[in-house]
Amino acid sequence: MATAAQALARFAAGLDPEAIPAAVRDNAALRVLDTIGCALAASREELADPVLSLARRWGGGGPCVVIGSPLRATPPLAALANGCLAHGLDFDDTHSPSITHASAVLVPVILALGQSEGFDGRSALTALVAGYEAITRIGMAAPGRFHERGWHATAVCGAFAAAVTAGRCLGLDDPGITAAVGITASFASGVMEFLEDGSPVKRVHPGWAAHSGLLAAGLAKGGFTGPATGLEGRFGFYRAALGEAPDLAPLLDSLGREWETLRISFKPYPCCHYNHAYVDAAARLRRESGVSAASVADIECIVPQGEVPIVCEPAATKRRPRTAYEAQFSLPFAVAAALLDERVGVASFSQARLSDPDALDLAARVRYTVDPQSPFPRTFPGRVRVRLSDGSVLEARQEHNRGGPEQPLSEAEVVEKYRDNALRALGPARVAELEKAVLGLEGAADLGSLAALCARD
């Protein structure tokens, strides 16, 4: 019986581009556009400074563009930097069942290797889809359990998927990709302790996963090997991270028949995905019922237990975030933004907003109760109950997070999001040219010219 690494390797190495449905290929190209837009927006924020400094100091002189900058770096450093930028505003896509940010890990891999190794757009999309199908299944095997144990699923699961994508990009065969996945078992890492003080280290996690998987594939390309049982083995990743190994077989058996790529959610808001349904519910009350901050006595959010440690506790910190990044993981702050802002966007979670007395006053009135019947983590629902100062109570529910498969964003909405983000770093003509190039990725002869459009003079 094949191990999990061997099953993923067989799928990735043998994946025929023609076997990927057109809807999946088009969806993957749209994800490249969304991810580049997120990275461009982040490149203009303070978070970019240490990332660009690292790329300048240790990665300079390589062939790969660092998005939103004039820098070029070696493939591993470019993947690290671009993954960090792609996730920097927490605006990048999320696969709810596995709770992973897929594109922020995998798009930097294809961009880096596309420039350094030279392959066409269809090959890039094929490798990207192979990685999407890997990261989602590796996470779905233990839904929510990585976060419970303090692991960031994107970081640990993403590293393996990056190895799959990089292995396909480098032309590795089944044994080669199997070796890359096995090597990655020694590289995968990323903990959630940032929640304790609001430090921004989580932003690095997708970049580190991309960097780790790319290095693992590079080592495998040179003949290095890793255990074929690196995922489920006696001392493998799952047992080390979770204490036991789940059964991946049913998930891996569906490779090539069921496309999890289509179930990855585009994000409408730059904050933790757990907050999104509550933002939509609160915004609907503001629009449809005329709820204003001044009229609110208190707000109750009904949440699944699995979300509590991430966006609800410790309650005092969530109501008064110490950093902009901490604000993105605060349910009270996100709900306050939904009731105060016409549009919840990057500015809603800025450093300047942390001292806004209106936002802090309203966030202080937000509390939560646990819903034991929640379908989380299969979906990320939201329910908000607002008690007004006159004693009346209004309630709104959002059964499915907007942007997910049950309530998807349209292509036009994703493109508009890209434009808003990209215009923070590039001029209108360049933004339009880049959009055309990315949406036409399948027919591109190479990725070099596309990547060059991501640079900033």
C-alpha cells in the first residue's frame, strides 16, 4: 500500500494539464491574481521593511522578483519574502475545512521557480493545482486539531504542499517528490504563540512553508532522500504534531476526481477568517436596520468553541488590541469596525485605529457565548445579537462565510479586490497590464515577464 507521500507524489508527477477541469485552471489563475494583489498592498506597509531588508542583505543578486519592490533575490529568499507579503494583511485566501492559507504558500513557489527554471504558464498552473490539492487534504485529515495543539496549519501543512508544487516545477518523478515530502517532515514548523502578545510572526509562516518546501524539493532534485512515511509514520509529522496519525486514505483516494481548489475561499476582509461572517452580519444590521454605535448597549456574538482561543480570548486584549496584527485577530474589534465603517478594509485594522475611542468603546461592549451546535470547522458561520439602548434586540446570522463555496465572490469582485490592493503600490497602467498577464497565465510562454510586472521601480 502506498504511503501518503507516495500517493501525493504519484498524483503530482502524473497530473496531466488536460485532466484538470477548465474551471479549476481558471480558478487557480484568479488566485494568482488575488495573491499578487495582497502582496502588493502589503509591500507598502511597515511589515514589509524587515522582509525587504532580509532579501536585500542575504538574497540579493538572484533572478526572482520580490513583489512590490525593485529587489531580486534567490528562489528560496524570494519565496520567503513573497509568502510573507502575500499573508501580511491576512487578506489571502483560506480553505475552511483544513483552515489553511493555500495561495500565500504556493503562488510564491511557482513565481520563484518559474523565473529561475523557466517554464510556461500551463506548467505553473498544473504545479499550483497539485499543491492546492495537497495542502487541503493534509489539513482536512485533522480539521481544527492543529490549531488546538498550537500549530498553525498553514505553516506545517503548507510546507508539504510547497514540496509537491516545487517538485512538479522541477520535473521530479514519483520517487523524487516522495523524497521531497519526506525531507519536509523535518522542516515543517510554525506555532500560534503570537496570539499571546500580538507579535506579527504569523505573517512569516506561509513564506517559511514556501521556503522549506522549495529547499526540500531542491535537495531531492540533487538526490537527497527522506522517509516515504514522513507524514503518517511512527515518528512522522502527524504523530509528532498531534500525537496520532489520522487516516488520509479516503482523502487521497479522491485526488484527480474531487477538486478542493474550488472550495478555497477568497477573503473579502483583511482579518482572521473566523471574523468574517460576524462582520457581514453586523454590517447587515447597520445597513438594513440603521444600527449605529451610539444606539448599542451591548453585542453578543454566538461562536463555536474552536474559535474562542483565536479571536475571543483573552477577552481584555481582544477588546483593546495592542498591535494592528492583534486587531486582525479580535472578534470585538472586527464587529466594531463593521458597525462604524462603510467598508471594512485595510484601514479598519491599522495602527492608527488602535487609539480610536469610538472603535475601542464599541469593542468593549462586545461579548461572546459558545454555540455547541456550530458546524465549525466545516464552515465558519456567524451570529450577532445586538441589544439597543431602548431595550430592543436585533439579530443577524450569516450561515456561510462570504467568499466560500456556498456563497462565493464573483470573478468581478475578486478582480476589483486585486485592483484596490495593487493600486496601493503600482500605477493604473501597470495594474491593468499585470491583471491581463495573470488572467492569461495559462497561455504564457514563461513567467519572467509576468513577474517583472510585479516589481516596483
